[in-house]
Amino acid sequence: MGIFGGNSGPTVSPEDKKNVFMKQIRQELAVAQAGELISKINESCFDKCVTQPGSSFSDNEKACVSKCMERYMDAWNVVSRTYISRMQNEQKNIQ
């Protein structure tokens, strides 16, 4: 029912509303996690690889940051996949 009492289109079931809400939460969580990943990479790799900041990166610093980022992201992906797998297994055990 619409604001003024008329029918404003198909009604949305509580289950559909829940699914939409859960999708939005997952998207917001993914954005937050991506921001956290970038922040951690910046902190960790910059501190490790750039010992004397200047107006540009040396070739060694560029290579170090690149390798550091790759390793950090690989580790992040392993942890994320493991966490997701564990959560899925727990959900199966609950049901």
C-alpha cells in the first residue's frame, strides 16, 4: 500500500527485504575491508621499503613496495578464503 492508501506496486516480502539488506551489508563490509587492506599495505610496505623518503622512489624502493604489496595481498586472500570457508562450515553445522 502506498503512502496515500493506494497500491504502489508489488509488495516486497520480508525475506526479500532481508536479502536486500544482507546484500547491502556485504557490500559495505567489502568496501571497508578493501580500505583496511589498502591502509595496511601502505603502512607496512612504505615503512619497510622507503627508509629515506624523498621526492621520488628509487628503483629498489619501487621493487620492494611491489613485492611487499603482492605478498601482503596473497596473505590477505589466504586468510579471507580460510575465514569464509570456516564461516560456511559453521553455517552448515548450525542448519
